[in-house]
Amino acid sequence: MTRHSILARPDGTTIAYRHDAGRTGVALPGVLFCAGFKSDMTGNKAVMLDAFCRARGQQYTRFDYRGHGASSGDFADGTIGAWFADLLAVFDAVTKGPQIVVGSSMGGWMALLLALARRGRVAGLVLIAPAADFTIELLWKNMPADGRRQIQGQGVWLRPSLYDDGPYPITRALIEESRGHLVLGGPISFDGPVRILHGLLDEVIPAAHVTRVAAAIATDDIEILSIENGDHRLSQPGDLAKLRHVVDELSRYPAARADRRGKSASGALRPSHS
């Protein structure tokens, strides 16, 4: 596999990324993948999309936030604002033209923040089990009393992980700094197409949270695609096939939008949550 490139940040942090500029003459928007909390650009979804885009000459970018993967820094020092700044730096310095932004879990929150900050270049959003505002809505509000005491007294709580990557350090800085980036108070001003993939067996993001995310986005072209046997990671072959289909759909959105508008006028097809 091609080695990653490095983007140096003003504070000395180095952000690792992989970028394929695509083939000249391919009239498709780029695809940018935003990984989740404690995840990196070598996960199944990120790697699959790399191969998918490369095969059809479509621009593709994936990266690691600071403290993740091949980027420098300590995960425990990270905050939502710092990780979003890393995303903005990659978006501005590496990607070219309109982008379909794919965000997985925390990456879904990052994608929404990017849509607000760079709305002129975000052509569509694919949100996979979006964990918007998770630090407050899913972590802090559901945190055991002992966890809150540790954060308030010691500044950190080691949260048990559902996976085999050890406990996650949840810091007071992560919780408090995140309050400046909350989006679910809405509306989230983005009028492009949005597709949300959510596994019905998701053990991390409740269906009610996904519905709340969808309701906050100010677009009339949004669908929740529920995956019957899907878990939080949505990395099984069938899940990846659905992700490819959705990325392809939004990549061809101008033609799809014309079809959708025509069919909506006749009542054959309307934006829906399914």
C-alpha cells in the first residue's frame, strides 16, 4: 500500500493522510472520509472506499486526526475542536473541488461541522451511525456517578470499551471544549443530499439519536437507511456494499436530483426515512 503523506500543522502536529487525485476527465466530486472516535484511516470502510474510488478514477482522501493512527500527538490530549481543525486543514490543503463527505460515528459530527464551515464545497453527506454531540448527549448525560467524579476531580475517566482496544480516556477538556461545537440545537444549515446509514443492532448510537440528527439537518433530501443486522461499525460485506451504493448515488447527484424532482411532482418518489 502507498505510504501516507504528512500535513504539518502550525502547532507542530503532523497529520497523516492518503490522497488520490483521481483521473483527469472524470466528472465526479471527490470523496473525503472522516473516521470515528479512536478510529483511523486504515479501517474497513476507509480502505474499501479507497479501492472503490481508485477503480473509477474518483478523487479520494482519508486522514488521521491528531492522536489517532499515523498522526502525531496523544489521543488523551484531543478535543472536538482540535480534531475538527485537523479536518479543516486537510480539506483546505489537500482536497480539490466539491466533495462527498463520509463520516463514521464521531466522523458524522465532523462532517456536519464541515458542512457548516465549508458549505460551498460540500456536495453531499453520508453519515454512518452519526455521533453528533456524543460527548454531551451520549457520554456525559449517561455517565455513571463515579465517572463524573473522576472527571471533575482528576480530569479524566477511563471508559470501558466495547471492543478490544482498551479503555478510552475521557477527559474534562474533551467534555467541556465540545460544548462549543454542539449542533443538535439546530437547524443545521445544509440543503444538499444526506444519507444516513444505521445498523438496527448498533450498540453505541441509539436509533432515537440518529432520528434527532436527521431532524436537525435543514434539507428536504434526507434518508435514514436502516440496516437490519448491522452493528455500530457497519463493516461487514453487505454493509460495505450499501455504503458503496450510497456514495455512488450522491456522486451522481445532479442527475439523481433531476430524476427525484420529476418523480416527486408526480407523487412517485418523495424524500423519506426508510
